[in-house]
Amino acid sequence: MQNTLFIGGGNMAFAILGGLIGSGIPASTFHVIDPSPDAAAKMSTLNIQCTTDWPSNFTPAIVVLAVKPQLMQSVLNSQAAHLKQVLMVSIAAGVSVAQIRDWSQQNDARVVRCMPNTPALVSQGISGLFFTANCSAEDRSIAQQIFSSCGEVLVLNQEDEINAVTAISGSGPGYVFFMMEALAIAAKNLGFNETQANLLVSQTFLGAATLARQSDDSFATLREKVTSKGGTTFAGLEQLRARGVQEAIVSAAKAACERAVELQKGSS
């Protein structure tokens, strides 16, 4: 893998770098820019150098933009002179290819936009990737290698699909935790203590997700297989249907996608 510099050393950068080093790539292949002493301390556990500004002794072919969206313009403006000819990979939500090219003063930059999600922190994430037309086959392979290190990868055909990925898998862990929280409350109402409730709920979600991933059956078929008419699961699902839970989840994803579009427009 070619030299790769991360601008931003937060949790997502740490997760990605941890996965890459775990796959056998030498730590010397990477460098991080982040002014935070905490980021430097975390990167030191991976034997990765972290500096507060562009390094004089490291020449990257790939730059991963891992800063908050509201910082992206100032970061790209200040580092524009260093970004010529590099492959830029952005994990910032709501920042378009056009904005990255404009702010970095690289009108023909090769850009990859990515939307990862927080399960990447435990190497179980999924990342949606969009490539500009001038990205080479090698660029595509490199980007997929970067994000495959912390989970699965879905390649997108259109940049706007990033907003939909944000709504489903980017925000999805929040929806899942919301449902886990509700089921844990139910467990405690039925007499379990917090530790017991959390174990029951966490393992149920993990087991169900693992079963779904390994099965050829659809989600609907798997639900039907665990639901006997007139049984306990049937009774519970009837309550969820009566309260419009499925419609609420669909509506939540729609609202998240619309908000992603608004944020992208707002940062232009």
C-alpha cells in the first residue's frame, strides 16, 4: 500500500488505521495530522507518527480527510499546496466532491467519498464508497482496501447515493440502539436487573443479525419462521404493527436522508 496520510485522528481514523495495521501493513506507511494530544497518544499505540502540521519527512500518495464537516473548508484551504496529484478520500458527511475540489483548489482531483458507520470501531462496519470518474482501477482498489479493513464495502454509482447510505447504515446504528434501549426497558419491567437485561438484548440482536447474514432467507421469511400464529412472538408483533413501528422506521430513514441533503446544501 502506498503512503497514506490521515488529516484528523479521531475514533474513525483510529478504527480504520487499526484495521489496516492488523491486516499486516507496516505502521510506517501511515502518518496522522491532528493537533490533539489525545489523538497523538492513541496513534502512538499503533506506532503511527502524529504531528500538528504537514510532515516534512513523509510524502503521501493518498490523503484521508477525517475531520468534522464544519472544519473541512479551512483544512483544505490551508493544505491545498500539499494536495496536488494525491488521491483524496473523504469520510465527512455532507461535503460534496465539488466542494472538496473547490476548497483544495484541485479542479481535477481524484476523490473518493465514503460514509462509514460506528461499528467500524469493532471491525464490523459498512462503508458506502463513491468514486469520481477519473479515479483509476488502482485508486478504487486502494480505497476498498482501506475500508474493508474495518468491515464491508458497498460501491455506489452516483454521489447522491451517499445521502441514502447515511440514512440507512450511517444513522442505522442509532435506530438499532434505540430499539435495544426500548427492549432493555421492557426486560427490566419484567423483573431483570440492568446487567441481565443488557445481556439478553445485546445477544439477541447480535444473534439475529448473525443468523440473517448467514441465511439465504429474506428478513421477512426469518421473521415468519420465528412467529407462530397465536404465539408469543405473534402477540408482540401485533403490538408493534398496531403502533405503526414499521412505518415509523421507514419515516425515520426518509427524514435522515432529507437532512443529509440539507446539510450538503448548507455547506455549499
